[in-house]
Amino acid sequence: MTSPAVTLAGAARTGDRRALGRLLTEIEARTSTGRAALADMYPSAGSAHLVGVTGPPGSGKSTLVAALASRVRKQGRTVAVLAIDPSSPITGGAILGDRVRMQAHAGDAGVFIRSMAARGHAGGLALATLDAATVLDACGFDMVVIETVGTGQGEVAIASLAATTVVVQPPGLGDEVQALKAGLLEVADIVVVTKADVPGADQAAGALRAMLTVGAQHDRMAGDRPRPTRPEVLLVSAVEGTGVAELLAAIDRRAPGAAGDRRDAARFRDQALVRAETQLLGLVEERVRTRMQSGEARSRLNVEAQAVAAHEADPHAAADRLLDLLMGKNGE
Amino acid sequence: MTSPAVTLAGAARTGDRRALGRLLTEIEARTSTGRAALADMYPSAGSAHLVGVTGPPGSGKSTLVAALASRVRKQGRTVAVLAIDPSSPITGGAILGDRVRMQAHAGDAGVFIRSMAARGHAGGLALATLDAATVLDACGFDMVVIETVGTGQGEVAIASLAATTVVVQPPGLGDEVQALKAGLLEVADIVVVTKADVPGADQAAGALRAMLTVGAQHDRMAGDRPRPTRPEVLLVSAVEGTGVAELLAAIDRRAPGAAGDRRDAARFRDQALVRAETQLLGLVEERVRTRMQSGEARSRLNVEAQAVAAHEADPHAAADRLLDLLMGKNGE
């Protein structure tokens, strides 16, 4: 009756960190064991606050996340961090990162830190990360932080799948413009200007607030659906330890079930629905990709790709043929 | 007999820039007119050299691409640039960028510059960009440059779909490490250290060469499939105009049909096959996504998403049900 997946899930839930680590590896590898464990754990999930933290390289994200985690722990709550680390075969970045990060919280069972390797995932990284967050949620962590390195669309997309998205921005002339260009501010629920101790941080925060005001006006003029709310802009100095409590308070105001007005509750529900649709579309595509790379479809894909590479076939016509093949294999 | 798509394609091919612009808009919007025009133009494509240029923000990509385009023009060849611009509703970045860029080459029919808006494309941007490159190829441009802003996985993926990928890296303490972390060096055929006129550029190039050597050794030790070749590292100063000719020569050595040894030719064919498979998988997924968002699938997606958002359904089980629905709609 008890499958290995259910045993693993049970052990992870009772605080067995090795079991949790193994389970997350199964989730990352998209195995059937991971899937079965997820199905078993899903009903227990739903109470953790999923927080995405993203920003450009060198913005001080990791330091901020560490400070935030310490603050959460001081209040007696537990926190798990999923760090998306564009790893390299050269540095083995993800593993190294884990070790460095673990030291500050070594021996504290209320903190769990795990790097997700970006390598080899392509579009599936967001899905694997969400599944890993569900596992951590079911294991009882009060807050699950998804930290994404980088400023690319993919990384931004992952952070924006969290219930609350924090965009980290270092103070620096013109960096606000880069943030705008990368579409970062559009997904932000909270914008944090880090390094509040250095000169220019106040001005950077002011510039960001001004931009966000102009953006809200532009939305109205362009007839775009206005963004749910204008994000808060907060100043944090991880070095001096200022602003972290305010950041945590701002995050907590957006927690599932947080006391807020009814408009907020309806808005959070709408956002959760959009996120669920995005996740489901991603999971359907992941299944299609897997089917395309096995059995008859795999060899047909190869044949079509050869014709396309040789400029003998129109890729769109080839894609139509592959889709027909996939659809014909109903029930396989 | 002559569809609007074929008329548009014909006009674009004979040098009508307004028709070309309209056609690219159809391609970006993924319309049936765009599809039909592509099918018509595909057989004429295949001789342009598709060059991806990517690198972190502020690395001098745009300046480098402008210098490269001028060099190509001096040799009497034609060049088109597709600039991927993570645009914002606030700045309207893409359009502004086009105008600024066009000025240097205004009135020169041998240069065509077009910004592709990253907004709203999600995973589809790479597909739209490849289709746009095919159109420009069929219109007779000798070189098509795809310039991607940003350092994210998505942007890197787009640039790496080109036949030749140039990674641009500014000289700066530690920036090489960021490039490694972002997985940039792994997709590079050629690495360009820009701003060769500033102090430290030589050291940066040296550090990159050393890293790439270590990487190649690591691959061997780890038993990974070695990368095709170690990328060349070149120094360019767009300000002083040095290194651009060498860069163009390095690019030309990788052109389709370039004289090289047989091992190179076989390697280029293998790489083209991998790129074609990636494109086909993307196009199949794009079709699945479109189908999921129309008709009965659309409402079922909404119902399932509500259950998932309310934590009443396991997203994986919901995705399986949606895929079954899609497969059952065979021949629709």
C-alpha cells in the first residue's frame, strides 16, 4: 500500500531533512516518484506564503534574503529558501552556493536552503520551482522564498509566480532605467532599494517612486488595465540592519489570509487564478515536450528537424505534422 | 490566386521597406497572413548568416552591433538587425530604440533595423524572432544580427538559436564571474571584450581565456561531452574602431558554406540540427498553448485553475485532464 513516494513524503513532512533533500531532487528531475509524492502532499500545502525575490546581479539579493530569513526566525516562524542559480559546469555554482549560504543558519531546523540548478531545465525551471515550493509548503514552512538571480524574462517570470514578488534594486545612477527596461518593476508588489547606507539611496528610491507614479498615469492614459496597486518602495540596509522589519511587515500584509480590506482579498484571488493558469499551461506544455521526445514522435522530430535544417521544409508545416502525429496518438 | 500574404511577401522581397515592416508585424502577432507569407518565402531563405549578439546590460552591445553593421556595409554586403528590447509600457522602449538606432544608417537601403518587443511574448519571442530572421534572409540580407538585451536564460536562449553566437563582455573586475554564472560563456562561439581602450581590458580578456581553458579541462574530467570548440576571445574598441574587422572575420569563418575543414562542416550541421529541433519543439508547444486558450479548452482551463488556486486540485492531475481533453479533440 505504501509506495516509496509516500514514504519519502511522510519522512520529509516529519522533519527528516535528508528525505526532503531527496524528494526535491526527484521533483527537479521530474520523476514519477516526485509526482506521486506531490499528489500525496498537495492537500497539506496552501498555508505558506510564497515570496519571490528578484533583481539584477550584484543588487544584494542574497544578503537581503539572509537578513529576511533571520528576522522571520526571530519571530519564531520557519522559512525555506529556493535559490535559482544559473549554474555552470565550470563553477558547479549551485552546490557551492548552498554550502556558503548554509553556514549562517547551520543547525537551525527552522531554516532550509536549497539551490535549484537552472542548467538543463529550459522552460521547466519555473514548474520545478513551484513544485518544490509546494513540497516545502506541505512540510510546514511558514514562508517559502524563491530567489532568482538575473534580470532576464525567464527569471522575472519565475519570481512573479510567487504570491508576493519583491524586486531588489541597488542604488546607482541609471539603474532604475535598467530595471524598467527589464520589465522588473511591472511584476513588483514591493520594490526594495538595497544598500540604503550608501549615498544616493534616498534619491534612487525617490526616482523609483516617481517612475511608478508616471507608469500608473501612463496606464490610465493608454487605457491599459491598471496594475493592481502601485508597489511600495522600501529602503533596506542589510549592513546596518535597517528596513528589514518594515520589509517583513509589508510582505506579511500580503500573506494568504492576512487581515485586509475585501478589495485586497478579491485582488489576491484574481492574481492566484492567473498564476494557476500559467502553471497549468506550463505543465501541459511540459507533457507535450516529454511526449515529443519519446517513441515514434522522437524519430519523426529528428526527420523533420533534418529537413528544416537543410531548408527543405517550412518549420511551421513541420510543426503542424508533428502536432497531428501527437494528437493521433490519443490514449498512448 | 494571389493571396494578400503572397503579395506582401513579394513586395518585401523586391525591397519595399514598408511591406517588410508590415510583414514583420504580422510575424510578431503570429497571424495566418504571417504564416502564409513565411511558407511562401521559406524556400528562398537559407543563405544569410544568422548571428546572435548577447551580453549583460551596459556591455556596449548596441555600439558593437552598429560598428559591425558599418563594417559589413563597407564591404558591400547587406545587414539586418533584430533587436530584442524588453520594452516597458512606461517607456515604450522598442519604438524609441528603433528611432535612435536608425539615424546612423538613415537612407541606406542595405541596412534594416527592427526592434522586437519582448512584452507579451513569453516563450514565443524566440520563435517570432527566428521567423523574422527567415523573412529577412529570404529578402536577401547577407547577415541577420539578433541582438538580445539582458543576461537572463531566455535572452541567452534566443541568441544561442543563431548559427553564430557572440557574447559581449565589458572589462570589469568580477564581471567574468557574472558571465559564467549567467551561462553566457557556454553558448558563446566568439567572446568579445568591449571597451578595449579602457585599462583592464587586456586582463579581462586574459581572465576569460583562462576560465574557458579551465572549463574545457573540467568538461574532460567530468566526462561531459566537450563543447564543440573553445570560443575565441577578441578585444574590440568601438570608440577607437579597433578589433571590428577581426570580429567580422571570425564571424565570417563560421558562415554557412564558408571554406573550412570537414570537421567544421560536420559540426555546423550537427548544431543546425539541434537548433531546428529546438525550434520545432517550440512551435509545437506554441500551437498547444494557442489551442488551450480557445474554445472548450479555455473554459476547462479556467475551471481547473480555480480548483488549483483554491488548493482543491493537484496541478499535475489537472494538467493530465487538460491534456486528455486536448488529445480527444483530434482533427479539430
